[in-house]
Amino acid sequence: MRRWMRPAALVLALLAGAGTTGFTADPVPPAGSAPPPAPPLDPDLAAQVDELARAALTNGVTGAVVGVSDPDRGSYLQAYGTADAAGTPMTTDVHYRIASVTKTFTAQAVLRLADQGKLSLDDPLEKYVPDIPHGDEITVHHLLGMRGGVYDFVADEEFMAQYVADPLLPGWTPYDVLEIIRAHADEATPPGQATVYSNSEYVLLGLVIEQVTGRSAQQYTTSVIEDLGLPETSYPATAALPEPFTHGYMNTDSQLAPTDPAAEEPRDVTLSNPVVPFTAGAVISTVPDMTHYAEQLATGTGLAPETARLRQEWTPLTSTGIRVQYGLGVLQLGDWVGHNGSIFGYSDMVSHLPEEEASVVVMVNAADGEAVPADDLWAGIVRLLYPDSLPTW
């Protein structure tokens, strides 16, 4: 299971047009209208969070950042370890690749276009991207909910071998993804039968955005991010990260790309081509921005009320263990609403607990797109602070 590739599984979605045509969402409230900051987290709880975070600095993870925002229990923002193998202290404002949390912005973009009447969620994929297996049956709605049955291109062994060898993959385009999908036509399934995570479906949504808007997916997604008021969040056009940033490393227990036993430090994979994950995983942010965004995501900020409701019509991703479900570009893990991700060098979880109006965000600086090291740290913090919030099936 690859995640940015792939969403969290700690045991490890309609209406045509989705809203009134021409609807214009209420603007995001200005920063000055925000409620007063929460008090600090209880020192004893903070010390336990610290212990959990420091214990997570293993298997190539040199540093982590944790953000907690709770109007009752208090707020907490703390960095741990180092931002690189050279020993530079980790800070809370570092930029990192948010991996599959990008999908939440892609879904926001598509749903906004639906609210504006520029596309319908019932539109067939074939209208925008031709020659995809079952493309005349797959709808935009199916793609948003991971119910399109499209082959996940990251499962292609030849692609993955090339990506592991060189994460910069010069010359790669989203159309290379289409060729992989078409080459695996016999592994596609008819849409609407099951909820199965596929990065390909969110690459296809990026191409839908481009066809509908006449702009690049990078440009349009940037406008969505700006409208949400997230100043440290960006969709990069190059392999570079904004300053300050944490280096990203391949986790040393990776099954996908085993670490050379002779290596003195984990493999640095900070630089990677954002066109490879595209609208399935290219966005960069910080923990403070994502802590603010977690509530926006869970409450449907920027969408018509009916669209926000539709976005959280869940379908199961698992059938045992902790309840994991998918909506339209958003994950429900237990009672938490958000998303997680893993890409070369970075793993994170962005989550909001509506009943408590609380958000917990975690970032660690080692991953391989397969393992999601942030999940275990996030789960430990959530079980400490909100022990009843992870119900099982």
C-alpha cells in the first residue's frame, strides 16, 4: 500500500453539480476575526507528548514537529530532534512535503468548480481525459471518492524502480501516468464497486482541473490555497522547498528502498520532482499552517454547505480494526477528519476532531511513500489526549 501515495490505516464519498450552480462560497474570515488563542497544554500532558515524539526519532527520522490546538485542553507546538543529519535543530516553522494531504486541496479545487457550475460531479471522465479504461462510466464523483477502479500507477514496478533510483525523474509528465494506466487496463475494475485508494485517480483529477480552467493544476491549486489563507502552503513548480525547510530521508526500515548497511546516515531524498506526485501529492506546508487548515478541511470552509456535507459521505476503506473511511478527498480515521501522507522523505497527519473542535498535526522527516511513520506518533498522541476517539468496526 503506497500512500502520497496512500492514506493512513492505523490497522496497518451524489448530487449532480454538488450545490447550486453559480454558488459563491463565503470568504475565509480574516485573521483578525479568529478566536483568542487557547491556553497552553497542561505541562504533564505536554511532557508525555514530548516523550512520544522523542521515541519516534528512529529508523532514519532525525526530527519531528507536533501541533495541537484545543480550545479546552490547550494548544501546543513543539519541534524535536534535528532538521538534517548534520545536527541543525528542528524548528516549528520548517517546510516539508505534505504528500497525500495534497489530495484534500485537489478535491477542494474540483468541488469549488462544481459549486461554480463549471463542471458536474456526474461528468464522465471521458469528457476530460480520453482512453482510460471504463472512462465512459467513471465520474468525477467516483474519482474524488476513490471509487473509480483506476489502476494505481505507483504499483507499476518499472516506474517505482526509476523513481527510487532518481526521485527527480527528469522529463516526467502526468501523461506518463496515463500511459501506465492504459498499459494496465486488465487490472482496472468498473467504478462504484469498492473504495480502493489510487493515486492515479487524483492525477486524473488534476488533468480535469486543467481542462476545465485552462490553467495549470499548479496555478489553480495555488489560487485555492491562497483563498484559504494559508501563507506558508504552496504547490511547488520545482524540486526546491521554501526556507526554512527540513531535509527528508528514506526511512532505514524501508522495504521499498532498503538502506545500504554501509551508509553512515540515511539517504537524503529532500529534492524530488513535484510533477511525479502532481495533484496526488506535490504540496508543501508547515505544521502551523496545517494545524489551522485541519479545522477548515473538517468544516468545509470555502464550499457550499451542501457540498461540504456531501464531501463527508463516508465509504469504508477497512472492515476491521480502527474505523477508516473515505469521503471526497478527505479521510475519517476513527472520529477524526483529515488526511495523512507519505512520500520520499516526509510523512504527516493532519486531523480535526469535530466534537472537541480540536486539531492534531504531526510531521516526521523520513518516509518512503510506503511506510507512514507519522501515523504511530499521531496515534500515540491521540490515544493520550482523546482516548475514546478511535472507535473500531
